[in-house]
Amino acid sequence: MSLSVLSEKSVLVIFAYSPTGLGHLRVTDALYEGLPETVSPILLGSQDKAIGALHRFMSIHPLTRALFEWVQQGFIQYILTFIYIYFLHSRTKLLYQQLVTIIDERLIIPDTIVVVATHFGLAHQLAHIKEKIMEKKNIRILLFVQVTDDSPQPIWYIPESDMTFVPSIHTKEKLDTFRKNFRLPKIPMAVTPYPLSPSFSKQLSVEKHHNRVEQVTLESKAYIHIAFPIPGAAVGTTFIT
């Protein structure tokens, strides 16, 4: 399917993301920047403070992080996965209102909404309310899930997904095994590399190039900007202060 279809006025593109991890944001930005200029997508970030607080609680402190890594192993991870999914499904009221408001405020009511979810939390919540919104608004909703963790986690399996993109065959096989073990509906999955921002293939502007040169010139007193990204792939490593 050509991306030009997304430029049609009858199609609305929504990116559902959560600011709880650098990987989610990076992938969302890459997909966003990769769209044609004629497409005007909407960014829908998670507004549920409870989910963000839970993520921080399990990620920041060494003890809770160790506990979080322990429960991601063995059969207990499956039990907690279904508990967490139930928790997500019970907190969809705000997200439902947001989507309905987005639809109602459009000058042209879309026939189709293409939702790209780069976070499993919002993906599960959207999947839970998708049918309800389609019936209420008489529109079609397509849910595409971009898995941003190459360490296979069963929480990434969303049975209502119209297409799930995974970064490796290993992750695809693990998610498929999870599906078979619990007899979940089969969903289409495609193995694709992580999306990269098109800006990496473009030359820097004269101003930005000059700024980079200034930072690495010994005689210059320009500030050197250094970024230390700590993505999901670094989970389990020692934090640096």
C-alpha cells in the first residue's frame, strides 16, 4: 500500500506513544518523520499518571528494578502479564474520551483511523476500546503495533492488533509461542528492523554543521553537547551517575 493513501482527507493517522522510555520516543519520532509531508498525524501521549508512576517505581530503584526483572522470567511473568492487561483495560475511560473528542473536532469526519502504537500499554487500551468507538462513530480503526523491545515480553502480544511489527525473528517466535501456549487468536506479524529517522540520511544545514565543527575545535570555547541515551536495551546494566 502506498503511503499516499494516508494523505487522503478521509484517513486520520494517530501516533499513540508513552514518554516512559527513550526507545518508544525514538521509534515514534522516526515513524513520524518518515511520513509524507502531506500527512498531518496526531500525537496521542499517555495521560494516565498511574501507568507512568508504576513504570518509574519499577525502573528507578535498584531493588524494584531487580524485582521487575525477576518477575519477567518463568511462569510468573505470564500471570503478571494478564494482571497488568486487566489493569490497563480498567483504565480506558480517559483514552476513550480523548479519541471521541479528536474525532468530533475534525472538520471532516474520517472514514478510517490508522493508529500506530509504539507502547504496549496504550496498544492494549486502544485494542480494548477499538470496537466500541467503531460502532459509536461508524468508522474503521486499524491498529498497528510497533514493538520497541527486542527482549521478548508477552505483554507485547495484542490479539486485536491488525498488524504487529517486531524487530527480530527471535521476538516473533517468542510471541508466537506465548500465543500458542494460551490459545490466543493469531495476528499478522512482520519482522522489520527498527525504523530510523530520515534525518540521518540528510546533510546538516550550514548552521548545524558549523556548530558541530565548533564543538570539536580545540581553540573554540563553544559548549560541547553530549547525550547519554539509556534505552530499554540497557535495562539490567548499572546506572551511571
